[in-house]
Amino acid sequence: MRQDKLLVPTLREAPGDAEANSHKLLLRGGYIRQLAAGVYTYLPLGWRVLRKVSNIVREEMDRTGAQELLMPAMQPAELWQESGRYHVYGPELIRLKDRNDREFALGPTHEEVITTLVRNEVTSYRKLPMNLYQIQTKYRDERRPRFGLLRGREFMMKDAYSFDVNWEGLDKVYKEMYNAYSRIFTRVGLDFRAVEANAGSIGGEGENHEFMALADIGEDTIVSCTACDYAANLEKAEAGFTEVPRRDEGAPAFERIHTPGSASIAQLSEALGVPANQLVKTMIYVADGKIAAVLIRGDHEVNELKLQEVLGFEDIRPAESEEVAAAGFVPGFASPVGLDVTVIADREVMNVASWIVGANEKDYHLKHVIPGRDVKITKVADVRNATEGDVCPRCGKPLQFHRGIEVGHVFKLGTKYSQALGATFLDQEGKSQTMIMGCYGIGISRILSAITEQRSDGGSMVWPVSIAPFHVHLIQIAAKDEAQRQLAEQLYEQLQAAGIEVLYDDRDERAGVKFKDADLMGMPIRVTVGKQAGEGLVEFKNRAEDRNEVYTAEQVMAEVLRFVKP
């Protein structure tokens, strides 16, 4: 491709609202342009990368025996109502009505559609197992689209759905998809980690894993062991726990203490001279419309997804100040003593010897509070986030924390959707059985940002050769120099004939402009035809290795072929 004909509007400066380095570089390098908040046009360079990522995904999916199809983006609302997700999914689901007032949703995911399709078309065990996938645009009305392609309202995704006759079949395809994902992310050049995760709004039964690209800008926290292979998303991560036997016999009765201006744990810790890990805070939640209290150590934070699993409710959130007050609690001084509501105690809080808690009275707390005697606890469970300094739940060695970008997720759905939507089959004995499902997603467009985050500095980037828009950036320094033109044209023709994708910068621009644009675009190999063209020599640069060499045209051909087609 000749660069003077390519739509690649590079920018000297990124727009002021671009925060993430990947967002800035994809804009400056002429890969994307914003149409609205969280909605982007992929320019020719960006689309070439997306196609290459998609092709790698297709190759690995097809290798597992999965079949590609394409489902509608606009989905009837009654399917979501039938599965029970229409109101549960939340405001991220983009809802609309047609001219006949029939409700639809723009698909953020396709569990309902694919389950309905298979329910209607597959009735016998002879057609199972089956794994179907698509690569398609998805829609989610993000409250705060940010970081460019990392959190958008419209994005490209590969989603696959498997259907099996039993759990053993699901286990097999789950492992196949896990391995396929590992190959995909390796081939596209990501530094990634597979971690245990929470199923979130997709739901399901059994294990699921997220594939995380390691990056400081990532919105997810990865918790991993420094010694063994344990790794989990913060939402799912556990910490090693040793129960300390309580010795509450003969403990004094609780007493009320004056703690003016101590509505926060930090203030209370300073006022009493007691470390936060020896204080107990009472957090008030609304779970499916009912009030629940969570008791947790002062230095810990509630993990709401763990809490949701423990309570078994669909909707859970922290209570607003007005709701706290309406339930009879004093914000900042809420007390578990005398509560007549569900009380969940984090297991770590049970190791705190003598509790100091709120007194349910402004500027007062209670000390010497004893669980069981003074507080009626409904259940003790792990409902906190892991923290720096915790130990691995498997081997007891220290845990470490990293930031990550979720680029893939594999789920065991079980019968969540097949049962709700009536996806059944006749087994070998002619009996009706419910299909066992799995689902498997990859953020195709998100990979562009993840790669850019990992392979860039402040003003330039280098694409992996597997997904680079072009393998070689051929730059002719002086557009009017005949020797340079002839050698550049010769190389351009030879490289193309050898199947190498070449972007040929034949523009009448200053050398500094050409090199700056080349840094922004990030092709892995740069061949510069300059002052030594008359001697048949060019500069070869492997940008990933930051290595410069002076080669003849023949040597350049050999080196490029070795690099691109090893």
C-alpha cells in the first residue's frame, strides 16, 4: 500500500479527553476516530489489525471443531424476559421499541438467542455435543465510557456457546476452549494470565476463568501467588485463613464509650489508639429490597459478589444514608448489637478478640462486644477482598497484586439458560434431558488497546508481527531523489511478490515527519531508503529489538522473510 493514498490521519497531539496511553496512540496513529462517547470508527489501519485478530480467533476456534454463525444484534425483549435477565441485567442493556411498540434489546451477549436457536433445531443426543460461535458487534450502555476501546458502548466480540449431554462433555469442551484461548492470546502477542473469576451477570454453575492482559491501566486487580500457580480476579480471590479459637468466657459486659467525631475507622483508630485490624465495622446493605448487615474488620473491604453468593440474592447494593436511617441505624455509628436483620460476619472478624463496634448513637461506640452473646450472627463466611500481605489459600506463601485488562472469559453455564428457555434433547432411551451449556467470550476490539498498552511508550508503539497492519514500513527519505525512488520501488515490488505486507511511504514530506508517523503507526520492521541508495544499501530496523543494520536489497529480503515467515 502506498501511504500517500492511505487514509491514516495521524495527530501530533492526542485529544485532551484521552486518558489511557493506548487511547492516545490509537488516535494519534490514525487507527480509530471517536463518533460518540464509547463509539468508534475503525480506520483502515485499525480494521486491518481487527481482521488479523479475528482470523487468529477463527483459526483456533475452528481447530476445536466449533462452527461459526452470525446472530442478530437486535433481540426480542421476550427472550430476555423468559430467561429472567431483562430487568436483572440493569441499565447497561440498551432497550428500544419498534413502530409496533414491540420491545427489543441491542445484544450485549447472546445466551438467549443461541439457546432458543438450538432449542428449536436440535432435539436428539445424536447432534450433541455442539459448539457455535460468532464474531459480532455488541452493545452496552456503559455509564462512563472511558479509556477508548477498553470500555466502550459498541465493541467487537467473539462469543461461543457449547451444548452437551452431560457435565463430563462440558468439562471436555471447557478444557479445549481454555487451551484455545491460551493459544490465541499467545499468537496475538499478549502477556496474559488466566485467573479464577466470578460469573457476574452471565451466571452459571461451576468454574470460570478470565484471561487478563497485564497492564497498569487495567481496571481489574489480579491476585496471584508468588510460589504456586494460584491466580484469581480480586472479585473471586481468597486468602489463606487460620481460625483462632475464641476465649470469651468471663468477658466483661459491653460498655458504651464516647467517641466524638469518629464516624470513620481511621478517625476511631486514631482516637482510641487501636489499630484498624482490631476494630469491627458494620456495613448496611439492601439485598432484594431487604436490609442486611455485614460485619468486617476495620482494615478490610466487603466483596459484594462474594456477599451476593452468600446471601443468594439477585440484587445487592450498599444502603443509602436515608435507607440506613430509615432502618433505625445511625450512619457512621451503626451497631450490630440488638439487630433483628440478617447479619453476615466475615470469617476474619471472628478472629478479633474483643470487638469495638458502633453504638447506633452519634459519637458513641461499644467495647467488649462478644459475638453470639451480644450479636446474633446469621452466617460466617468469606465476604472480603483479599489484600496485600495476605497469603495464598493453597500453599500459604505471599500473594502479589497486579492490574489487568480482561480480554477473555470462559464459563460453565450448566442449565441456567437451557432450563429457563426449555432447551432439551432426547437421550438414547428416548427420555427428555436438559442440555448442559458453556459460553466463551473474547473482546476482539479490546485486544487492540491491550496490545498497545503493553507494547508502547509515551509516543510510539510496536505491533507483534502476527497482527501488525503491515509487516514492513518502507520509507523513502527524499521523494525527488531518483536513486532512492528506484531502489524503494524495487524493494516494494519484491517484498509484495514474496507475500510481505508493505506500507510504502512515498510522500513528499520531511524525513522527521515520516519517522514520527512511523513511530506512531508501529510496524515491526522499518526499511529506510536514504543517502546510501546509490550504493544499493538501505537501513533495516527491527523495532521490537531496537536493532539497526545496513543491508543490501538482497539481505533485506532475506532478513524480512526470516522475521515474518520463520
